[in-house]
Amino acid sequence: MNDETTLVTRDPTIWEERAYALIRDEMKRRKMGFKQLSAKLTTLGVIESPAQVARKLNRKRFSAAFMLACLAALDVDAVVIGNKLNLVSRTAQARASPPR
């Protein structure tokens, strides 16, 4: 690992951006806005108005619990962490798996 990589990964804003990007990208894939995400969170017992959800996400500072709740509300089953974070959603798995 070179010094440049080490310095970049030590910057906490990188992780905040990655967490935000996970949720944002999945929302885009599902064509879901803050209002719909707020409604899905409510079904999981996480009561946040659409404005509160938007503020938390756009601020890029939220708890791991909130991130997990959002990913659950978006039907994301797994997150692969490596050099690049990748989402594995139920719909992506269904497309990749041949019918049985």
C-alpha cells in the first residue's frame, strides 16, 4: 500500500461519502425519493419525516443504525466491502440468478 492510499483511507469524510453514496445510488436505482424512503422507514418503526431523511442524508452524517434501516427499507440484502463498496439487492440477485 502506498502512502497516498493510506492518507486517503484515513480521511473520515471518505467513509461518510461512501455511506451516503450507498443509499443515494440505491434510491436512484429504485427511482425512490425521500418521501417514499420515509414511508418505508416508518413501516420498519423508524419515524422520520421526508425532510428529516433528506437532511440526514445530504449532511452525510448519520448513524450506522440509520444507514442499516435505510438499506433494509430499500431491500438491500448485502453490502460487499472491499476496495469499492458494492450493493447486492434482491432485484439484482434475481436478475443474476437463473430461474430454478
